Amino acid sequence: MVLKLYGVSDGPPSISVRQALTLLEIPFELINVDYGQGEHMTAEYAKMNPQKEIPVLDDDGFFLSESNAILQYICDKYKPGSDLYPQEPKARAIVNHRLCFNLSTYYANISAYTMAPVFFDYERTEFGLKKVHMALDVLETYFERSGTSYAAANHLTIADFPLINTNMTMEAIGLDFSKYKRISKWYNDFKKNYPELWKISEGAMKEVQYFMENPPDLTHLNHPIHPARKIKK
């Protein structure tokens, strides 16, 4: 049975998994979850993921959510010898660290400033921007100390995908991060060295930019955590 990935076309966690599956040449069926219609909030979707978050991987009835876990799983099960997720303990620990750092700090702080105001009733504030630059400072420091050309090694790993796609959200809203020289070089090198993977990110970026100009009406979702933005009629 071919893998099924329930995802959204503009969500960094979803497109990160798509990029890994694409690079590893693992066949999969992409099933679009209509976020605007609340398909992720249904009882049927909750059977796959009680968190009602996106994406979800279906491997012949084995349902796995959390994009980091999905990235690790597909490498371990389908391409265990791949450099994308090295098996040497220290090398793997760095990859795992960067994945955790993105989840807890980098994406958490940056998406709250870039993505949340596009879809929900959040404002971009000076404090929010400060947290963005704090996250950028830390990643720049990791690059400086490691001396590697990619986030966790001198080659691409699964840690790069979510970090790259967090940066994509900054580019989408026109937030300039060029003063972070190592981050900028890594980001631009990814575009140049992996154009087919960047196409996936670029497509998501264009969607985010479209929604910036045409805010979606999500008031009907009654999201328990994120208040819907009020759309001016």
C-alpha cells in the first residue's frame, strides 16, 4: 500500500515532509486537507490525529502525526542508510537537536509573526519581531560554531527542511534577514542546489502571499486556540 500524506499545500510542516519523501524517492499519495473548510477539525480526521493538526502520515493504517516524527520514521523505515538521517549517534543527535530547535523556538517564534497574522486574529508587534531576531541570532550562532554548510552537517539532512520552510515564511511577508550572512547563504544555496525541492517551498510561499492579499474567512471553524480574523465585508 502506498503511503498517504494528509497535508496542506502552504504549511511548512506538510511541505517539509513532502520534500523528504520526494528526495528519498518514496512513492506517496498526497491528500489535500481543506483547512478553510475545517476538514482537520472533523471527528473523522481526529481518528487519525486527536490533536487535529496537519500533517498526518498513513502507512497502511499506521497513523503518525508531528512532522518531525514523520521525517524520522520515513528515513528509518524506508531509507535507513540515507545521509538525510545519519545513524552515527552524535551526527543523529545534532539532526534531532535542530529539529527540536525549529519546533520549540525557530518556527514557534517566527511563524507567530509571519503566518499567524495572515490566517488568525494576531498582530505583528515589536515584541514579536524581537523574538524573530532572537531565533535568527541563535541559528546564526549554530552555523558559526559548527562551520557546516547545512543546518546539521556538511550535507542536507531532514533538519534542513523545516528550518528552510520557516525561512520561507519570512520571505513570503518580505521580512529581510539578509544581515544573517550564514543563514542567508544556506537558504540561497538550498534554492540553487535543490531547485525541485525549492519549487515545493516556492509554491507554498506564493499561496501565503495570496492569502495576505485575500485573507481567508475562518470564523466558521471556531478554533479552540486561535481566534479567527474578522474579515471586512
